[in-house]
Amino acid sequence: MTGASIPYHLRPHKSVDRRLFLDLLNRMERWRPIADYVYLSMGAYPLEDHKMIYRQLGITRLVAFDFDKEVVARQRFNKPIETCHCLFRTSGEIVSNLDATLSECSFSDPEGVIVWLDYTNPKELGHQIREFETLLDKLTVGDVVRVTVNAHPNKLTEDVQNTKGSSPLASEQRKRQLQILKDRIGEYLPSGVSALEMTTEGFPAVISKAFGAAALKALPPVGKYVFCPLSIVRYADGQQMLSITGVVLARDKQIETLTKLDLQSWPFTSTDWSVVHRLLVPALTLRERLFLEKGIMSKSRPELVSELGFGSAAEIDLDEFLVNYRKYYRFYPTLLAAEV
């Protein structure tokens, strides 16, 4: 089962990642108002991010899109407000015809746009990077882009048959993965990348730098604009995913603008394309979560683990999880059963 096929209510990492995104957008208000922005995202059938964007940020100009007609039909039923437009489009069609799409939805001349391209197919990584580059070429100061891609290195070779009929050695596997990655993303491959980086920990940073190369092609150093990464996070609800969020800034105002956002005090800030944060979110019972929230700021990790009486949850080591939990415990979703 892939992360994309898991029901939304069973994807705690995705939920925390989305809430961190909302928190980051809230910081945008320290620089400029975003209530009159247009938000465009695939959204999937529940439109969870559209609901949160509307309720927490007051953005009413919403666009959801998908290439599956049945998904779009469900989106239209689940849309949070009438000004949410649900379109049967691919991401490529949205990117190539961004201005026409905004005009079609009566959202011409917005204060800015927030675009989330949520990809799942690792075989199309090169195409996804090129779409990202094309999109940046259409944006201006203050526009926000978020891209989510598959970042599991084993997905590179899972469909490649081993002619000898046995599993390859790890070193040979990584060499094959690097070659496949080169074939898929070509000129975007960062210089100096080695097979040693084809690991769960190293692969997301390689992909992130590839998107950085695309951003540099779209907005070269001689231009007046720069795409600045704000937060880069990896997580796994099934397959490992990578989320990259950044903003288009005036090159001569970059430092001034980032200072206004006060990102140095935000624990998931990425100061460059190589800084990738990891989310660890085990499935906790309500009682376990309340216990951790009560003691996370006053007790040591060994004390908390000892009092819990178990060391892992959902195959996640609790001691490792608690290292970062205090940074995002307030974003942890509360999922309760209810009869409606």
C-alpha cells in the first residue's frame, strides 16, 4: 500500500506536515496579507487543506483539481464554500494555463497565489521538476509554491528485474538507483552525487537539490527574483515523501523579507536546499498523547519512555521520536471516532 492509497484519516504524518504548512503560511502575514490570495491544490477528495486554508487563513478563492473525474465529483460535494472551484485538469494543464485558469474561476489579478503540487508517481520525477520550473517562470513576488514528491530510493528499482534472479548487494542496488535517477532527471541532478546517497536519509536531500537547480534555471542569479526555500520536510505514511515549500522574493529584498518572517525561531526552517527535516509521528492513543503533552516540556526522554513502559510504536523508536516531538506536538492531529 502506498501513502497515496491510505485513507486520509490514517495518515498522521501527512496531517502534521499539512499543519506545519499552515503555520508557515501564518508567518507570511508578518510580511504581507494573504487573505486575498488564490489557493490552488490537488486536494484529493476530502479537500482537507482547502478547508484549513479557508478556516484558518480566511482565503476564499480556492481551486482544486485532479485528473480523475470521480475524485473531482467528490471534491465538488465536499468543497467548503461555493467559491471553491473543482476542475478536471492535470497539474501540467494548471501550470501551463495558470492565468487562464484564474480567469475561468473569476480570480483574475489576485494579490498572490499559493500553489501546492502534490505528486505521487516516482517514475515521473523529471517531468515533475520541469513542471515546477515552468510554474516559477509564471510567478511574481510573494507567490508561494509547495511541492510534494515520492522520496523513497527503493521506488527507483522496484520495477527493474534482476536478471540473476536474486537480490542485488546494497552497493550494486545503490549504483543502479543512481543511474536510474540520472536517466530520469538528467540536467537537474546535483553535481557530485554518489551512490552512497541513495539511502532513506540521503535521497531526499538529492531530490531537494534537484528542485533547487530547477529554481535556479527559472530564476537565474542575474534576474530580479529568487525562489527561496522556507521549509523542506520528509515523512512516511507508507512510502517516504518529501515536501518543499518556498516563496518568490525580490532578490534585493530577500534578507529583509526573511527577517520579517522570523524563520530563525521556527524549528522546521530550511535555510538552503540541503536542510531536510524529518517528521516522526507514531500512531498514538489519546491517553498516550495526553501523557506526552503533559510531560514533554518538563521530563527527560528516558523518563517519559520509562513511564510509558514501551519503547516503540508503529515501528517508530519513541526515544528518537521524542527528540523532535516537542517541536511539533501542538500540530499532532486528534483523531476521534464519532457516530454521525
